[in-house]
Amino acid sequence: MFKYLKYFLIFLFLYGCGYTPIYKVNQKINFGLDIIVFSGDKKIGRKIEKNLKKFKNNETKNIFDANFVVSKTREVVTKDKKGDPSSFKLIIEVKLNLINKTNKKTLEKNFIRESTFDSMDNKFELNQYTNNIEKNIIFNILEDINIFFNIVENDL
């Protein structure tokens, strides 16, 4: 009985305080993106562009053009006695530039994420593992971009 009461009180508290999820897709947004242009790494750029298409809304008064540059670097952090790499660092950087179409005001933000991982004997598994880490980093950067857009929306 107390278990259900506890859940009910938590639900009542969250409902009463006006809680709304940050990543809710069908939120009413106060700005829109018109032109989305990217340069740099094409694979990562296409994933980010696909995510930004949900902000294409020309019915608002605040319309921005989005330009972003993507760079990906994979560095060797440590080597073993033979000189073979034993650990790597994957760094993904996204430089986002928003230009307001009405007053030409520019907003710039850099998103940098990195991850360090150990090498593997099997190169195929290492490549798969690197791709998995890359997907996770891209997901984290997309979360950061969504949070940045929510901040921009609140400042307008």
C-alpha cells in the first residue's frame, strides 16, 4: 500500500510542478532553422543534419541558418614495447554557427567530446568498437545541441 502511495505522490509532485522533458520531440519551439549546411566529416555531418531537420520550422518569427563544421581525430595515446598502439583517443568536435535571418545576429558554440579506449588484437573488432564509441559520442553531442537550442529558445 505504501509503495503505491509513494509512486502516486511522486507522480502528483511532478505533474503539479510543471515538469516537461527536455528532449520531448513535439515541443512548441519559438524558432526555426531554414538552411542547414555542414562541412568536414560527411558521416557525422549527415547524422547531425538529420537530427536538426526536426527544427525546420518556417512559421516562426525567429528563423536561423545553421552552419556547422565537423572534425574527427583519432590519436594514439600509448604504445607498447614493440611500438604498436595500445590505447587510442577519439575526439569529435562540432562548431555550430547560427545566423538570425532577420537581424543577422550570430550565435556560435563549440561541442567537443572525446573518449579513450584500449587497442585490440583483432582489427575488425577494434573497428567495430571504434564505430560504437563514435555513435555514442555523436549521441552525446546531439543531446548537447538540443540543450543549446532550448537555451537559445528561452533567450529569444
